[in-house]
Amino acid sequence: MEILKTEIAKNKVPNHIAIIMDGNGRWAQSKGQPRIFGHKNGVNSVREVIEGCGEIGINYLTLYAFSTENWKRPKIEVKTLMSLLVSSLKKELKSLQKNNIKLNTIGNLNDLPEKAQKELSEVIKKTENNTALTLTLALSYGSRDEIVNVIKNLSKKVVNNELGVEEINENVINNHLYTFSLPDVDFLIRTSGEKRISNFLLWQIAYAELYFTDTFWPDFRKEHLFNAILEYQNRERRFGKTSEQIEKINE
Ligand code: FPP
């Protein structure tokens, strides 16, 4: 594993990694266990990935922890996921501080149980001056919903003469998204073999490299992350330009 890590070019790591943590339920069921067992073990993978990101100097990590659609799951599963969130925040605060990690959230936080809202705002406040890694949890998040909100907010500003229609550009939209303080996503990982985006960061992944692995989330370890990043580093990101133009820039 240490060898794997040294193969990573530190000056070419993605600035912002986003992960769709999928396969907790199937992982548990394959072991004859209830789905919740998968979520509990998924927390270990969250810890591993955060640690791994710290070790190689990733600046932004965004995790799809709960989508707007996840509210439709059985009540008991939703309840357990929420209490897992609260207990993990309580347990991990010390280590977030020690590792200089800043917690951030995106999504409709008002939908969350009060206890979760309270715990989140406490940890966000306590870690707000940390500078190494910004960890963003997407909670009750849906990308279309986010875009609808942007359009509503911009429309209000136009109606109130605070903004002209001609002034609306990509920057203005960026600044009204939940992710206004984050850079574009460079690298999107989805575990468990599904090859979908599932309403996650649709605007923000415009130029992201996509990576799909069959590994279920609870099995995902640092070595999986490092392997994914090595593949990222072997890809050529052209942003609409030609290979020749990119080679010139890199010369
Ligand atoms: C997807 O697997 C996973 C989720 C919906 C929740 C992810 C939550 C965690 C890893 C734990 C809590 C998170 C934090 C940040 C403390 P799935 O249930 O959709 O799996 P399946 O597709 O196999 O059914």
C-alpha cells in the first residue's frame, strides 16, 4: 500500500473528489445481515477515505450521504441512518480537529431531524477555521432540487431589480448553488457497479472524470482510493481542447 501511495504524483491529485457511496445494502445482504449492518460498516470506509485524502493532500471531498429520494426508504432505515450520522459526528469531532478538517454540508438541512441539525451545526462551527481538507456531506441533497432553488432565487432578484437578466452567467449560477464555496468536481467515484449519477452534483461535474468500481462501499479502503487516483492521473483532461493544445500547456 505504501508503494501504491508513492506512485501518486502529489502535484497532480484531483483538487475536489466526490463520491457516491453505494452498495451498503447489497454488501450486508450478501452476508445474510440487515441493510443497516452495511451502513454501519460504511462509516469505516468514510473514515478510511478521509484519512487517505489527508495523506495525499486532497483539498475537497464531497460525500453523497443521503439523497432527497432516500426519504422514501423504510422508516427504520432512515432513522438508523440519521442516528448513525449523529453518533459518527460526536465520535469523530476530535479526529476532525486533530487532522485540520473542516466540515461542510449541502442539501435541505431543514428536512433533517432536529438532533442531526444541531450536531451538524455544532461540528461545522467548531471546525470552521480548519484548513487542510474540506469535507462536505450531501444530506437530503438532490441536484435538480438545488438547480430549481437557484432559478427561484435568481428570479426573485430579477423581479426585485437586484439583478439584470443579462448579468446572469455561469459565475452567478455557481454562487447561488449549495456548493458556492467549493471548486468544480475533478473526480467522481461511484462504488458498487452502478453506472449512474443519481441526481448528484449535475452542474458541478461538467468536466469531472468519472470512475466506477464494482467494490461495495463497505469494502472500499484507502488502497481502492489510491488506485482510483492513479487511474485519474493517467487520463488526459482536455476541457474541450485538443491533445496537442494540452501537451503544449504542459510543456
Ligand atoms: C448507499 O448504499 C448508501 C447510503 C444511502 C448511505 C450512505 C451512508 C453511510 C456510508 C453512513 C453514514 C454516513 C456518514 C457520513 C457518517 P445503499 O443502501 O443504496 O446500498 P444498495 O444499493 O446495495 O441497496
